[in-house]
Amino acid sequence: MKADDFAARWDSALPYERYVASGTPEQQRRWNQVYDAARLSDAQRRFVESFTRRVNLLVISGIWCGDCVQQCPLLQRIAQASAGKINLAFIDRDENRDLVEQHRINGGDRVPVVFFLAEDFEPCAVYGDRTLSRYRAMAAKQLGAACPVGIAAPDADEMRATLADWLNEIERIQLMLRLSSRLRQKHGD
């Protein structure tokens, strides 16, 4: 997909609050439970506040999805700490079948999938469906096909590790954008 295609998707995407509000009361409770438990440390907050490039995170999600419940509120916490440098928006997996089919992971329709886009919607990376820490936590509990239901928030250690995974990926994209000759020329830095 090209920047114009992502920009068009962005125009139809929902900000976090509206996306969560689109769910049932029980789905909203689950998302809010994780959001309320998620916290960036002071050092993480200062780090995110130091970003200089704007990045757009377009998330393919399912409001019903346990993996989305346990990860997307973390993205919202990171975006909120970014002083407007991280813009976050959500599109529904089932309403965007064409995009999902182009970006299958391991042959499946996984969520969440995050498209990291430059300020002008040029694609930088695709990341999903679970971070390494999420996979480690799941493997420690079970091996086999399953989808967590998100009824309970992940334990605090898992949440901190998953948050750190997302921060690492966002930092990678921030450095990519900061070092981009195209953007350095545009911004004169």
C-alpha cells in the first residue's frame, strides 16, 4: 500500500476513545481495566516526550479480541505521553478485509496489527500480532492454539514487559524517521 491509501484509511479510522466506545459494555470494561492498570514509568514518559518526529500508528483491531484488549490500551498510554508526536487510530479487522488479507501473519487474520506510518503516511513498518513478551507469557501458560479472552488484565510483570516491547518498536520507528534523509531535508535538521 502507498501513502495515499494509508491516508484514506486514516480518515475513516477511530481514535482510541471512540473505538473503545464502539464495543459492548463488557468489552469496554475489559479495555478500560487494562488501560487503568497500564502505567509508564517516569523515565519512559520522559523518553516518549523527547520524540521529535510525528508518527501515525494505524491499528487493525477487533474490539472483541483478547490480544487487542491486553495490548492496545498500552499503545494509548504511550501515545498520550508523546506530546502529540504519536497519533493512534483504529480500524476494525472485519470491516477492512482487503487490508487484512494483504497483511496476514502466519497465514491468519491476526490482530492487533500496527502500521507505523511517517507524518505523511509513508509506510515504515508493520508489527503484530503479539509482542515477544506476550508470546513468552502465553507459552509459559500453555502451548497450543488459543486466544485469550481478556477477561482479566495481564499480570503486572507481563504488562510492563509488553509495554517495553511496544516502546522498543516505537523507538525503532522514531529513530528511523529521525535519521531519514527525506525527513531531515524536509525539516532542515
